[in-house]
Amino acid sequence: MNINYDKESKLLKFEITEEIDHCKVEKIKRRVDNEIERYVPQNIIFDFDKVSFMDSAGIGMLIREI
Amino acid sequence: MKTKYDNEMNLEILSKSCNEAFARITVAAFASGLDPTIEEISDIKTAVSEAVTNSIIHGYENNEGIIKINCKIDKRKIIIEISDTGKGIENIDIAKEPLYTTKPELERSGMGFTIMESFMDELKIESILGLGTKVTMTKTIKENTLG
């Protein structure tokens, strides 16, 4: 996962590159939570362009983060 | 192993979430003999991932158990059975409702059965409380007209 924070626009961008399933989602969630706490962004972008697989665990993560 | 089907395979895995990717990739590799499209393979992988996740989280409640996966090919149809000997489902009709989950504290989406139902042609759920659950999914792979 690549993470990019733009100070000016307070925009935090997560570019997810791994498969999102029940196994990987915990690790991704922890990292997302840590980064949000660290930067306290105004806007967040999740970029799924490089995600080759996602099941309902990914939907669960998004519902929670929103 | 004698079979009345064109092809058949059995896989047994421990109910560990790190085995989910192995299970779905194995089933996808088995299905690849039918020359499916990338979309059809992706549907199968997602449905298998959902069924295996259900067995791990709900069937065995993250305790150790065995998940059996049986796949058969009958002409253009793939039949996938995923079973566990976990706690079983109390009410299948309610469990199938979109967004319904018995474990909201785990931030589950409650979309497992909905995804299996929409990505596959048929979904059958058999469950006995205390004995386990068997999910049977079928999908007909369209003939590749380009070949």
C-alpha cells in the first residue's frame, strides 16, 4: 500500500496494491487507522486501481472507515 | 476416485484465513480447464473466498477446524461444494439477507451470501445446528466463441 499526504489540501491518499480479503484486511485497516490518526486529514481517497481481488471483507472495511 | 463427472477434485484446508487465497486460486485453476473469461474466474474466486471466510469466522468462530472443498465439472458447469463441521446456521433465510451479520463488532459487511448468490448461477445452503454447513454453488461457463 502506498500512502501519500498532501499538507496543503489536507488530503490523505491510500493506494491499495494488495488483494483485499479477510486475511489481509486487518493489516490494511491497522495501517489506515494509524495514518488517519497521524495526519488528521480533511479528505481521504482510497485508490483501488491496483487491487486485483476484493471480497466482502473489503466492503466491511470501507463501511467502517466511512 | 471414481466419478460420473468430467473432472473432480477435493481439497481440505485448515480454517485459517491465510488459506483463503490458496483455496480460491486452487478452485480458479481447476475451473480454468473450461476456458472461462477473466470475469467468470473473478466471480468464482470471490464466491469461494466468501464461503471459506464464512466457515472460518462463523462456522468455527476462528477456532481450528477443517474446511472441505469439492469441485466437479459437468460439461460446461462447475459445481463447488464448501463444507465445515462448525456450529451451523440458525436461520438460513435471515443469514442470506443483504447486510445481515451476526458479528457487527467485527465490522463484517453482511454481504457474503449476497455475493455468492449474485456471482454464481445457483446457491444452495444446507446447515444443521451443531453439525455444520455445506454451501453448494454452480456456474455455467459460456462457450468461448472466439476459439
